Amino acid sequence: MTERPVVRLAALSLAIALSATPVLAQTAAAPDTSTRLSLSDAVRAAASGTPAVKIAELHEEQAKARVGIARGPLLPGISGSATDFNRTFSLKAQGITFPSIPGSPLIPDPIGPVGQFDARLHVSQAVLDISSIQKVKSANQGELQSRADHGTTSETAAQGTAIAYLRAVRAQELVTARQADLQIATDLLDLANAQQAAGTAPSIDETRARSQLAVSRSQLILARNLADQSQIDLARSLGLDPGTRFVLTDTLGTQTGLSDASEVPATAIGTALERRTELASEAARQGRARADASAISTERIPSLVALGDWGLSGQHYNDGVTTYEYGLALSWPLIDGGRRESRIQEQNAVIRESQVREHDLRDQIAADVRGALLDIASGREQQQVAAERLTLADEELSQARERFVNGVAGNIEVIDAQSSLIRARDVDIEARFQVAAARVALARAVGVARTLR
């Protein structure tokens, strides 16, 4: 059978990161619509297509728009107006009265209607506005902060999906282990039946074997449920429909969870201080607060605007005459009740707060890197112990079965050995999972979670 891509609505956002997403080959009876997914593909898809990342992208677009808004007062402004109406005037309403002159007609009240037409083009251009320049710098820093926050969101999404993927792989391996346990339990029951039929084993051996078989079936059911739940969690971490199912192409092997992160502490910490977008965001936050403080301070400096307008004015459109005006407008705020000083103090407090947060963040990054490296080292040791324990448990089961077949002991030893093997398998799977998860934590601590593979 051959593989071919399947286009499904639930996998549209995943397809952004994957140029072609292969799926299991279809059969005539029951086509399989599961999506083949590797760890690296999942990480790339999460870093670019999850809802949280898309929202961060929109926040970045909003920040870019705010730069344009801040730049507006520094650019030319052009507007137009036109009026054409008739109006009457009442002198009495204005408190104006004229004495009547004998023999002369009375001044009418109200006067009018009088026509008035005016069409005008207004132009303005900032000549000197240092405060607005500083506000543009503040908006630029806000854009840098939004871009860094976008990177942080992508890193977090990549890490979350990587962990969800590893949990799904772990659940899949637990299902495989429980299936092997069930097969052992079935073989032991067949052996107990044969021993009892031959008269070399009591009936309690068969009862024990049936009880162990029931336990194995129950554990398999739980393992399958955990695997289904982990598939749902993986789909949601990718922003896909929870009904999406995956064929996971990676296992909990020795190469799973590798990234561009170095496992040399000094190198890893140095890279983290360069790559972690949280530090870039904090630096932009400080820059923005400084620009805001400068913009407030420079409000004391006079601003100068060039103004002009040109238009037609008259009683009617056809008798309008050209009129114009131009000039410079100077604005100089002198006293505002101390509000500027208070606003500057507020921004200075923001700067100091950001500096404290940046210092703490640097220490936390170093702690994250060192902690992840310790977990990797410990996990590898645990993995070696677990592998040895698994080998011994398998040998114990083999020897116990041989003793039971030879009639030297009852099957209670076999069941105990099987229980030891189950625990050893679980410990081995968990140890391999912990090593891979620690690698994911290291990649996130260094700031290269998007390179996980």
C-alpha cells in the first residue's frame, strides 16, 4: 500500500507548518484518517499555528499600528470644510436698539436672511514637537516588546506541545507493555490449565492465573484510556479539533528531545541570555518607560506648528472671493499643577521595577538551565538502573516459569515475577520519558524550544 496526503479541516492549522502531511494508507473496509506526526513537525506547527501564537501575532500587529498613530502628529495634516447657508439676525436679541428717526424707515428686526458661503482647505505641519518624537520612540519600543512577547509565546507553545507529544508516546508504550503483560498472563493461564490437567498442580494455581489475567485486562483498559486522553491533549496543544488522531512516528529513544541547546552549563547559560525573548521583552519595557518619561519631560519645551488655509468666501458660490491665511502657532505649557512631575516619577518607578525583574529573570534563566541539566544527568542514571532492573525482572520471570513447569514451585512465584516485570517496564518507560522531558525543559530554558526534534 502507498501513503497519500489527506486534507482534513481539523489539520488545516497543522498544515501551515507541514508542507505535506502523510497519513496511514487507506483500506477498502475502514479508511484510517490518523495523521502521521513527528516531534519536530508538532513543535513547528505549535510554534506558528496555535491560537495563543496567533493572538500574539495580532498583538504585534496592534503594536505596529500604534507606531503609526504616534507618528501622526509629526506628519502633515490636511482637511477641508465647506458651508453654504442662510441666516437671520435679531438685534433685539443681542440687546441692540436703534432710535427711530422721523421720516425714515424702521430698521427691520430680524435682519435677513443673509446668504453665506465658505469653502476652505486647511493645512498644518509640526515644525518643532520633541514630545511627539519621544512618543514615537516609545511606540517603537512597544513594538519590540510585542515582538519579543510573540517569540516567548511561540517558545512556550513549542514546549507545551513537545511535552504533550512525549506524554502521548509514553502512553502508547504503556499500552504496548500492558499488551505484553496480558499475553504473559494468558500463557500462564494455559500453563496452569495444562499442569492441573496433568495432575501436577493444584486448582488454586489456575485460580491465581485467572485472577492475574483479569488484572492484566484491567490495566490494559486503563492504559488505552490514558493513550486516548493523551491524544486529545496533543490535539488541543496544537489548536486542532480534539477528535484528531495521530500516528506518532517518534519513540522514547536516546535521540528523542534533542535540540540546539548545549549541555555544557556555561555555554548553555550564555546562549540562554542571548536567546531568551523574555529578556528582550524586559529590555523593551525599560526602553518604553524611558521614552515615556522623556516625552513627558519634553512637554515643557514649546511646540511650533505651521498653519495655513485657502478658500472661497462670499454670500454665494458664484460671487465668492479667494481668501487665505498662514502663520505659525507656538504652544508652551508652563504650569499644569505638578501632573508632569508625578507622571515622570511614575515612569521612573516602572523603570526600576523592570530592572529588578530583569535581574531576577537572569538568575532564573541560569537556574532553569542548571536544573534541566541536573534532570538530564539524573534521568540518564535512572534510565541505566531501570534497564538493568528490566533485564533482571525478565530473567526472574523466566526462571520462575521454569520452576513452575518442573513442578518445583507453584505459580505464585511466577505471578510475583510477572508483577516485578510490570513494575520494571513502567520504571523503564518513565525513566526514558523523564530524560526526554528534561531535554525539552533545557531547550525552553535556553530559548531554542522551536528546534526540538
